[in-house]
Amino acid sequence: MAVLIAIVALGGCASCQSTVRQTAMPFLAGSPIDGVVSDPGSHRLYLADQGNKGVDVVDISSASMPNFERRIDTAGIPHGLAVAPDAHRLYAALEGGVVAAIDIQPGSPSYLQVVSRIQAGRSTADLLDYSAQRHQLLVSTGTEGRVVALDTAHGGLAAIYVVDAPVEQPRFNSGDGMVYVAAPALDAVLQIDPATAQVTRRYVVKGCHPTGLAINPKLQVALAGCRGSVALFNLRSGAMSVTRAVQGGDLVSYDSQSDRFAVASPHAVKDSAVGLFMGDGEFIGVVSAPPTAHAAAFDSAHGLVYAPGPSGLMSIAPAACTPPPRWLKFAGGLSVFALPLLAVALLPVVYARRKSSARQAEPSFRELQERDLAMERERMRALEDSMFGPQVNPRVRPEP
């Protein structure tokens, strides 16, 4: 019984709140943050600080003591961010359709400075994704309904993918060579073939209105942040499922080293959160976050997830709150039915043992007879003493 109770307790564990570490950074607290990305090579975290119109740089070399380094003035409100490690560049999508290229190579004379600006959209440059294989940067243009591919190796335009519907997060998929983009007005994630620049497949979830999107290229699964839920897509079969373990999401990120997804879910003060999922889409847990947290980023060197926090910055340790093995969860689910059945089955056994114990405590018929005879002798002696007086032992002399 104790084992089954323990299984139930372990199977229901899904909170990561105890792993959260808060770092006070007053200049970040309260400011709306859109994109958040990390650079594993330089151990830097970059946050699109819309309130201060710049990109905040945090040194995350130490897991226990992240340190604010500086703010990069982007001369415009930043939205999405993307790191190109091979080119030592950080790209920031700005209002007005401009993408700012920032030098992030330590030791460079222009380190952490905007070195160029690229016009990607007519009025909007929203979310970004970088492909080291193609040396291209994907730029979504919001209501313009286009995904623009920029050539980061030679500069200039590489391709334009016309969707004719508002677009949010674009993603390269290294597993199948396709481009994917979230289209909220279509309740769909769209697959685009770069060879033809045409939409070749739609993954539809009614009522989803997806914004954030991240892909696990090894398993060919995608996780999308919907308006009130999170959707999981099998990009091969087209199968999909929806979970409300996280109540909707904005931006979604995936880390291949830890094989984890992170979903930022900004709502009201008490409802905002960051949800964590395994690489196959299995829900791990959720932590509270401020409404200013629209994205989260992985620090693969320390196995952490960073997101804007109530006091500035917070980190989460997904490995410390990973759910128990599936066999244990199955046993926990089975025990919900097994415990009542086991209790019913044990009732006859407990009743029989109690009855047996009761029988053992009762005196036998012979013992009852002996008790009755002893009581009868005592009664007769008392009667004789009252009639003839007490008997005197001749060997006992009376006192003088």
C-alpha cells in the first residue's frame, strides 16, 4: 500500500517552481521584454528591451551570479532576436522593417555595437531565425504577410516567401530543409519549400492562432504557442495534439543539447508563466513569471533556462524538475484504479483476521466449566461459614 501511495505522489509531480533562482536587475524589472536569445560561445544572454529601446546584454558565465554588462542602443524598439555564432553577429528586428546587425565578437573594435542596418520589410520586422547551414536569416514581416530571407554571408536579399496572411515566428528545419512559419489568422503552421517559395503544407488547429514556434529537427515535431493552449505537431504524419497545461504562449524556443522546449506565456500578473516540455512534447512543469516575459532562452553550458523575472532576471533548472519515467507515471495512473480495488479485496482478509483474533480471545467451554465450579465452591464455603461458623485448623493455636 505504501509503495502505491509513493507512486501516486511521484507520478503527480510537475512543478519546477522550487528550481527558480531570482537575480535582482532593477533596470530590467518592469520593462517589456520581447525576444530573448543566448550565445553559448560567449556565454551572453541578449534581451530585446522594448521599454528602453535597446538590447540588454547579460554575462551568464557564472550560473549563480549572472551579471548585467550593458545595453546596446538600437535606435528603435526591438522585437525578435537571433544569434549567428559563425558570423559573430546578433540580429535585432526593429520597428520600421529594419534589421540591425550587432557585432558580438569579443575583442573586436566594434564589440556590442550596431555595425549595419538592413531593410527587410516595408514597415515591420518582427521575429527572426538563423540557419548556419544556409547562412540565411529569416525575417517575418507581421501584417505584410511575407517571410524575407536575408543572405548573411554576402549581404542582400536571398528570397521572399509570400503567405498573404499575417505571419509570426519563422523557423528553418534542418531535418527536412523546409521553412515553417506561424500564421495566426489561418489557425495554422505553414510549410514552405525554399526551392519553389510556395506553401506546400498546412498544419491546422482550429482556434489556435499560433504565434511562437520551435522545431525539434531530430524527431520532426514542432511546438506552437496558441492563444489559450500549446499545440504539438508531428511534421511527418501531420498528427497533432493540444495541451492546456500552459494557458497559451507567445514565443517558443528549443535547445537540442538538453532536448527541451520552453514556452513563455505572458498574461495577467497571477497567470503569466514559463512552461517546459521534453523534446517529444511531453509536459515537464511550469513556473510563475511576470507579464513582461514574452520569451525564454536556454543556457546549454549550465543546463538552465533564463527569462525576465519579477526582480529582473530568473533562471530555471529543467533537469531538476524532469518528470518521473513513463513506466512510473503509468503505474501512478494505474494505481488510481488499483488502490480502490485493492482495498475491496483486502476487506475479507481483514474481517477474517479480526474474527479469528476475537475467537482466540474467547475462553473455551472447559475453561468456562472450571470457572463455574470454582465460583460454586466459593459460594458453598460462604454458606457453610454463615451456618456453622468458620472452620478452625487444629494445628493453629488461638492467640492468648
